[in-house]
Amino acid sequence: MRYDWKIIRPALRRAVLRVGVLISVLGGGVALFHPETPLPDEWNPTKPLQVNAPVTALTSWKLRAALRRDDACFAALEQVAHVSRMPPLFDSEECHIQPRLALSSIGDATLAAFETRCQTALRLAMWEQHGLQTAARRHLGREVIEIRHYSSYSCRKMRTSAGESDRMSSHATANAIDVSGFRLADGTLVDLRRDWPGEDAKSAFLRDAFESACIWFPLALGPDYNNLHADHFHLQATGWGLCR
């Protein structure tokens, strides 16, 4: 019997390629699910977000996955924060908190206890772990032990330089937190209104901290945005990449 190798060889190559792909997929599955896999959790797409794990190319994807599901959000946040889960709050159709929690510490920093959404708190946790503390150590040589704030939930409309807007504020659904300053491990206070305009280490720390907040919050407004934000960072868990 004679074979037409011009027809058979391409078919064999395709078959070998399919087998190779199958072996790669099976091998990858074994690497992911085997108890002794050498793949670190932060690089393993089957492992959920760990707030204090090193940042990798998968971190933002894991964060989005955690933000989509309330149970996953709480599971990630409770690794690093003092959280009290609370029933949903519905003041009106426009003003509510769901899922709702009370937060009093996050990472190495305490906060005056306040109520917010899990999604807002989880983004705050990522910032504290992977931006805020790094900036404090870099510029001031010590860590932040308190994050000062003007709270998160407030049933009100947006404030603009031209007056009150017709639109509801993101605070009306606890999708934002206003951070006003920090206390360091040696007792030093860093205040947004006082220290942002300077050219010293405190000012450098605040600017570095704000830039890193823009990585973890879709919308971040600081003192350079307008006078309404002269004394705080407005860090919002919803938005479209605005950092000003």
C-alpha cells in the first residue's frame, strides 16, 4: 500500500500538536492542584486573594474576583482587618450600605470605627499593605499605626465647587472613604491640610501615598483637585481611573 505523505504529514503534525497541548494542560492542572505544587499561592489562579501576599500579575484579577462576591470579599478582608459584619442598612433607595461592616483596624493601622461596604474596606486594605506603609517607611522611616478619616457613609448629594450637585455622592452607598491624615509609630502626626503643601519628608510621603492609592482605588481625589479636598484624600471604590 502506498501512502500520500503530502496529505499524511500535515495531519500527523496537527495530531502531535493536539497531544502536546493536551499534555501541557494536564501537566498544568497537576501543577496547580497537586498538594506539593511548587507554584506560590500568589501565582496560583485557583487560590483566592491574600491581602498580604506579594503583588503579582494575578493580583488585580484576584482582587476583582473577591470584589464581585460578598463572601469572597469578607474572607479576604478578615485575614488582615478587625471586622464586625452587620446587617444591610437601607435608609432609602439612594442611601444604603450592602454588604455592611464596621471596621476598626486594618493591617498595622487602627482607625476610629466606622461603617462601610466590604468592597471599600478591601481596597483600603490593599492600599495599606501595598502602598501606604511602603511610602511611610520610604520617606519617614517608620510605619503608620493610625489612619485618620472623615468616615465613609453619608446620605448626601455630591459637593462641587459650584455648590451641591443633583447627583448622590458615592458616600451615600459607602463606596468611598475620606482620609484626613496619619499617626506614625513614634507618635508623629501627618495632616493633609497642613503637610501636603510643603516640600519636606511629610509632603513627599503624602504624595507617594496618594499615587499608590490610585493603584487600588478606581477614583482618587486629593488636595490638588480642588479646595473641597484640601484636607483629605477621597478614595472611591467605584469609578473610571480618575487620579487627581
